[in-house]
Amino acid sequence: MTFFSILCALLIEQLKPLRADNQVYGGIKTLAMRIEGWFNAGEPKNGRLGWILMMLVLVVPVAIVYWVLYHNGFVFLAFAWNVAVVYLTLGFRHYSHYFTSIQLALNQGDEATARTLLAEWARIDTVGMDAQEIARIAVEKSLITTHRSVFGVFFWFLMPAGPACAVLYRVSEYLARAWNEPEHMRNEAFGQFAARAFYWIDWIPVRLTAIAFAVVGNFEDAIYAWRNFASRWADESRGIILAAGGGAMGVRLGSPFENAPQLLPADAALVDLGDAESDVLPGEEPNLRALQSTVGLVWRALILWMILLLLLSSVVWLG
């Protein structure tokens, strides 16, 4: 059921992509804002209570519905419930139009349009960026978003609670951003627990995604970059994805010496400036070809995940 639930959800999303501003996501954002307003008293324990309440409200009902349907013989309805939840938690096509439009604009030499699209997508200041910088950030954003919107969901959907675990992952990822990244929330104690919780929830999926990139890309360079550079990013999880993904494509992504503190847990590896001059990330500088390489890498990794899911489902079914 797991494999076919994901396959059906992916097919439905290809035919009818779910908009990023849909009502379900809007309701979750509203609830997160209200809980932050109710609980934020400037202490870490307030964030912990708010996070737990958010999960109880959103995750427990999903688990109860699935359990009731499955254990009362309504297997088809349980399957439909799985497909619906996976469809809502996946984000494979949520932002693909940005990436495709940026790629098209750069191919046509329209850097102004590419900068505008990238600013809307990544919510950063793109004034003065050249084509190389635009391509680099678009590739980085695509790899990170694909991991958190697709591969991380796959992993947690495999857990016993299935759809409830998928919701747990996506909501925890959103809270780690919503309670840490906005200007008024940065450096606030309220978001510390959400960031730490997602760091550990995402600990295994991040490494599985990096392995998938290495397997379907340049394995040696991906592993080399992962082992030697990933831990030097301020955000270790981001470093693993970008180091492995860039190594797999032969592209130099980001820098292990740039700061990305939004999701940084208290004990994450810090930047080692002493090695800044002696170590250089492997690969070429990103260009237009890197955008196409990213599409190929992501699709090959997706196919690899689906094959593994099919094999796992077959073993469980035959067993």
C-alpha cells in the first residue's frame, strides 16, 4: 500500500499540482501564527509547548482516521486517505514553475526576469546578481526544497504511523522556518525547540538523500565533498545536501563558510575559518548547464527512491 500510495500521489500531483497557497497550507500557517501569539512569552519552554500542541492538533487526527479505516476493514478508504495525505504533504511541483521559468529566462539572456523570479521564490535580495549567481542559488534552493518536500516525506511515510508521520515531518519543517526565519522571530528563544526538533527529525532523511544523490551522480566526488565540507556549513543539514548534490553534479554550490543560522541546533558544527584558505570546494562554478543537471539529478534520485520503495513493499508483501 505504501508504494502505490506514493505513486498515485505523485501521478495526481503531476496532473494537478497543488498550489503552495492552498487552503490547507493557509490554515496551518494561521494556526502556527495563533499558537505563537498565545504561547510566546520569551522562553524556550513556551516554544516546546506550542510545538507539541501543534503536533497534537494536526498529527493525531490523521493517525486516528487511518487506524480506524484500516483496522475496521475499510482498506480502500485507508488507501485513499494515504494518497490524500501524501498528496498534501508532497511538494514536488509546488515551486517547479519558478525553477523552470528561471531556467528559461537565463537561456533567453533575460537576467532581469530571472532575478525577479528568484527573489519571489527564495525571498532574498537579488539586485545586481549575475547569471552565474542566479543559477547557483536556484540550484541550491531546488535541492533543499526537493529534499524537504519529497524525500523527507518518503522516509517518514515508511514509518508505522504512515500518513501521520508524513504530516509530522512537513509540519515540523514548516515550524522550524516559521518560528525562526522571519525578521521578528530571529534569535528568539521561542523557536529554538522547533529548530532542534526538526534537526533530529531530519537527521536520517538528510543523509539518505545525500546517499541517493551520490548513487545517481558522481559517487566519489559527492562522498568526498560530503565528508570534507558538509560539517563546515553553519547549518549542517544544508551543508550535507549541497555538498553531496554539488559533488554529484560536479558543481561548486554555496560555501562552507557562509552563515545560515535559521535551523542551527545548539551543538551543530561551526565554521572553521582556519581552513578557509587551504580547502576549496570541488567542482565548477554553476552555469546554465547546472540547472539542467539539477533536473536530471533530482529525477534520477526520485526514481531510485521509488525502486527501493517497490522492493521494500514487495518484501513486506511476500513476507
